[in-house]
Amino acid sequence: MLELALKAIFIENMIFALFLGMCSYLAVSKKVDTSVGMGCAVWFVTTVTCPASWLVSNYFLKPGEQNLIGQLFNKPDLDLTFLTFVSYIALIAAMVQFLEMFIEKISAKLYGSLGVFLPLIAVNCAILGGSLMMNDKGFTFPEAAMFGFSGGFGWLMAIVVFAAIREKMQYSNVPKGMRGLGIAFLTCGLMAMAFMGFMGIKFPEKKAEASENPVAIVEAVEVETVDVKAVEVKATEDSVEVKAAEIKVDAPVQGDK
Amino acid sequence: MSDTMKAFKDPFVINNPIAVQVLGICSALAVTTQIKPAFTMAVAVTAVMGLSNLTVSLLRKQIPNKIRIIIELTIISTLVILVDQILKAYAYDISRQLSVFVGLIITNCIVMGRAEAYALHNPPIPALMDGIGNGLGYGVILVIVAFFRELFGVGKLLGKEILTSSPDAWGYKHSGLMVVPTGAFVIISLIVWVHHNYTKKFED
């Protein structure tokens, strides 16, 4: 889970790696205050819409037992995935509207700072893009929720940092033609380059349970470490086949080996 | 007639959607690692824009002002579903490569922006031309960016090898920088620079 979160915030940052929500990113990043408002609004909305669209996609669109519409008409193989776009955008627009009313009711202060940005968000591609991306990757429900939360946070971080740089840049002498849009893009490029540094982060690979292979059959002893330079891994229902160049098994010997 | 021509011609240089209106940046950056997907995207966006502008303009007297955004979104997303299904049927590989960005045409600000700013107040024929013009103006930038990124990133154009990477013979090496996001940002910023110098319109 943490791995997924770090990946969504740093390595696959919505702005610098996936280019989602660029329009509002460029338009609302002239001042730090407004950018914090916009960023928080996006964060808030992705956190809600990502899991919500997971529910819609799994219980209304995808074919299978769980499809409620399929159950209603007794057709378990009903495939409505072609309606993904239109249902997501309707869901997002409705959610944003609902959130706006909800925030207005519970906190006037929060409404004052986020309220103006909420209508803008319905057509922000970070939201729809996040939902579609989540759809593409085949997450489970908690993963989808985590993805929405951390993706939105990554966006917030990116826009606040960018706004701070742009505020400082007002005092620098930029060539005439580059002023405004041009230099904004160039700054983005440099920031994206900095973010590429995060690509070097390696997460521990999930250890493959090697219980059977053509070279040696390892009984299910308590194995401490398995060091495999795998060339090819093939997994079937009840066995894992590993074609490896080198296998080191470090295990305490228990009785006969 | 001159209105129609103006609506068609302006978006190419004077009022370019990317360089001047700052609309539709996301996809311009994301799908431009190669020319082929960039070109497909340009065609898809042009088709969606032309048709959505036409539809919105035909319905402009019936659409109530208060719920116009949701109506425009519905029209656009219906058209995008059509484009997506066609791409999946006839160009599956490219549609995989474009991944979520076909769906993101819905929230591509150019489509919404033109429907709001032009189609709602103008008759169908100029609206159609405005849609197509803006789509092409956007496509031109996409293809230019993709041209540089593909040529210098992997030395190919439309999949054919043009520049060979031979660090020993004459010191040329493909630049990995062009393939990663940074390359897209830098090239667009250079295009904007050239564009602003050409039109002599500077921001402060």
C-alpha cells in the first residue's frame, strides 16, 4: 500500500510523469495562496471520486456476477464498459456539485477557500484521468482509494512548488518571447527532470514462492533467503516454474535433506 | 463567408489553441513520443471538435443556460465513446498506446472551451469550421513536437530509421531526454518562444 502511495506521489506524479490536469496547473499557479486552494480541491475530489468510480465500474459496468444491472435483468454477462466515459464524467460532475453543497453547509470558511475552484474541477483531466488510470490498472477497492488519495496529494504538492517558483520568477529578467507561458513550460521541464530522480527508488520485489522447478525440487522447509536471478517465471494454478541462471537457497537443514 | 474562413484559419497561428489559448496541454505532452499516435490523436480531436461544435451550435437555442456545461459534456463524451470504439476496432495497437488519453479528450479543455466560447453563439457552419480549424491547429503543434521527440529521441520517423546512433563514428547519440516528459516540456516551450516572436505578442 505504502509502495503504491509513494509511486503515485513521486514516481508517477500526475503532473510530471502523466501530464494530467496541465491546463488548470498552468492557469492557477500564479500565486501560492490560490494554488494551495486549487490543489486541496483536487486532492479532496480525487480522494472521493477514485473509489466512487471503482464502485460504479465494478457494480454497474463490468460483466460478471457482481454486476447489479446484470442481476436485475438476469444477464450475468452484460458488458456495459463502453459506457465508462460517460458514466465517469457524470459521476464526477455530480460528485463535484454534491461536494460543493456539502462544504457550503458544514464550513463557510472552507467553502470560501475551496468553493471557487470546485466548478473548475469537473473538467480537470486529473480527476477523470485518475479514475481512468485506476480502471486501467485493475486495482482492488482499497488500492483505488489509496491511489486517489496519493495521486491527488502529488498534484497538490506539484502545483504549490510550481507556484512558489513562479512567484519568485516575477523578479527575473526573462527573454521577451519566453515570458509567461514559455518559461512556465521550461520550469515544468526542469521540475520533471528533478522528479525523474525518484525513478531510481527500488521497492523490494515480492519474493516468488519457488516450490518446484526442473533443476532441483526444494521441499517446503523453512527457507530463510532465496536469491534467484530469474530469467523466466511461469506461474500456473498450483506451481511456479522458474527458469533461472542462478539459485541460492539459504535454509537451516532439518533432518534429511 | 469571410467569417467562416476566419474561424477556420485563425487557430493555426494567430489564435493557436496550445500556444495562445493554453488549452489542451495534457494530451499534447503525453501522446507525442512518436508521430503516429500524435497524428491519430490529432485526427480524433479534430473529429470530436468539429462534430461537438456542430451539435452544440445546432442546439444552441434549446440549451438552457444553467445546465449548459453538463449538456456539452454529455455531447462530447458521446462523441468520444464513438471515437474510442472506432479506434479499438480499427487501430487497436495505437488505441492501447494512447491508453487513457482517448478518454481524456472529454476533459480536453479545447473541446469544451470552443463549445463554450464559439459554438454557443454562432451558427452551425462557422462553428463546424471553427471546430475543425482548432483541431488542426492543435494537431499541427502535436505533430511538430512528436517529430522532434521521435527524431532525436530514437532516431526514427514514422518508425523508419533516419538517424543512427553511433557514438564512435561521428559522435551522435540518441538523446534519452527527448523521450522522457522533460523533453516534451522543453520542446513546447521552444515552440511557444518561436511563436510569440513571430506574432510579436508578448506577455508581461
